[in-house]
Amino acid sequence: MTSAKTPVRLQAVAAPGQPEVTPALQSLYQSFEQELVVPLWTEIGDLMPVHPRSRAVPHVWRWDHLRRLAARAGELVPVGRGGERRAIALANPSLGGRPFATPTLWAAIQYLLPGEDAPTHRHTQHAFRFVVEGQGVWTVVGGDPVPMNRGDFLPQAGWNWHAHHNATKEPMAWIDGLDIPFQYAGETQFFEFGRDEISEAERATPKRSRSERLWAHPGLRPVSVVAGPAGSPLFAYKWEHTDRALADQLALDREGFPGAVEPGHAAVRYTNPMTGADVLPTIRAEMHRVARGRETVPVRETGSSVYQVFDGAGSVTVGEHTWSVTRGDLFVVPSWQPFSVRSESGTTDSDSGALDLFRFSDAPIFEALRLDRVATEEAAR
């Protein structure tokens, strides 16, 4: 008889490609259950499908709803030991209530009240912050206070001590992105508490961090540095540089010169100034700008992405789902789901007159494993 303790349950079924159902086969399957083994012929359709079938589903989170919830949490939930951060993670509706946006990516809104400090800690998870609105918070990485302003992208490789402090009289919210689900699945994560309070030196409010003063010079690398950390040594990529690069791409496109991804679609990737590679070992970050009235060609990619609308408005299509989106909204593109976007932005809802999308993905993982694949579908633009 089958032991009640074994988690393996096998059912002999009459189906094409399956062996004939006989008492002997059923007895064999019971023996498999007892020994905790599973035959491939009963599982191949699930384990080795003809194309990726993500456990995640497309979903959109509205920024105004998240911002309102974060403000309510600010009234009720302190920042300090225990939760460490007032961060509210996106939970993909098909991942069993886990705080995971996709099977590999974490995304959360973090909220800091005036005068508050988020204490120091470190973890092996690679992380970044992206600011869709506001200013006045400094993130402190390895004792270096780094200002955070609208449009800034702030990467931070794993195992760096870091804290935050709000030096203004207004609350501030931003999004955090980490590879928590990936490291959770791989059982590789470490975490360590630091000091309960940040020092006066760390509470400084410089206009530029030390990392920016050393590394934020286009095409120029300090000769004194011969080896770097796992991720980018530059802790802040300023919006003014990103904005100029996107604007120049679209201008070249209008003039008939190459540079854009496709007509009316500019994109830049944040890179490590030491190596030219991605800013983090497991996370790729990009900014896309789609000119008003343009529609991008649908693309399928292995791996997953999270997008946030930085500016403008438009419609996005992920698989069979289409949503209208505006500033701050976040949405998920699961593995191998076709994705396209149409810009409906104008001068009244966008500084650039276009739709700007911040994107982060797990692409470096799959490229390193040679599991990356991209397919485009021709569509009307």
C-alpha cells in the first residue's frame, strides 16, 4: 500500500504517449511513490514545455493607490528594527501571496517621513532605488550620502552597508528593486543588521556624493582604481544625463540617422563605468522613451521585467491584457509574454512630450546562462 508519508502521488492515465494502464503499471507507480522517485514520462509536458510558461501573470499597480497606502503606513508603522524599512512589496496575483513581482524580481514602494532615518543594514541581495517623484532623501551607501531626486537611478550591489535619511519637511516615496525572489529560490541569501542610528557625517546633504565625484564623468575612468565591486561603483545616475541621451536619440531619428531602437522609440541602458556591463550582476535597468503616437513592435523575451511609467501616458499590452497607464503606474511583463506600448503623451502630461518608461529585468542572469532569447512580431506602429 502507498505510505501516507510520501509526497509523491502518481496517477496512471490512458492518454497518447503514456503506457497502457494495467494493474502491473499501477503497482509500479506505487513503488515509485514509496521510493520518492518520479518518472519523466508523466511530467515532461510540465517540466519541459515547448516554450516558457511563467508562473507570474501580467498585472498593473496604480501609483496613486500605492502612494496613498504608503502614506497611511507612515502614520501607523515606525521605521526601525524589525521591519527595517517602510517598504510595501508588489505581490503578483499568481505567486501564492508571496511578495514577489515575478519569480525572480522584487519591487516595492518605500516611504520615509520628514526627519526619519532608516537604520543601517546589508544583504547579499542586489538592489536599486528609482525616484519617480520628490526629493530630499539621501541614501547612505558605505558611509557616502547620495542625494535622491526625481528621475535618478541609484544602484547598490549586494553586501554594502546602507541607510536612508529624509532631510526635508516633506515625506518622500520611491521604488526599490531587488533580486530577493531569485536568491530566495537559490537559497543563497545573507542579511546583517548594522548600527541603530546613522552618524552625523552620514546625515550630511551634499549635492553630489563621493561616488559621483569620482565616477560620473562620461567616458572617463579614474586611473587609481584597478578593481571594483560586484556592481557599479557609481551610486547615482542623474536624470539630466538620461533625459539628454533620450532626447538626442529621438532627434537623430527624426533627422534620419541611426540610434533609436525603432522609429520613435529611444532607449538607454544603465551600465557599470568600469566594465560597460550591467550595473548589477542580476539586474538590468533601462529607460525607454516612445514619441507621441508611436507604437512599439511586440517583443517576447525570456526572463521577466517590471516597468514604471516615469512620465506621460499611454497604453501597454502584455499578452492578452491591455491597460491605460499614467505617471508612476507599475506593471509586470512575465517571461515570453508579448509586450508592446503605444504613447499617448502630450505636453500637458509629460515634460518631454513622450512616454517615458523605466524598466528593470533579470536579463543578466539568463544571458550568463545562455538562456536569453528574444523574438519580435511585426505590427503597425
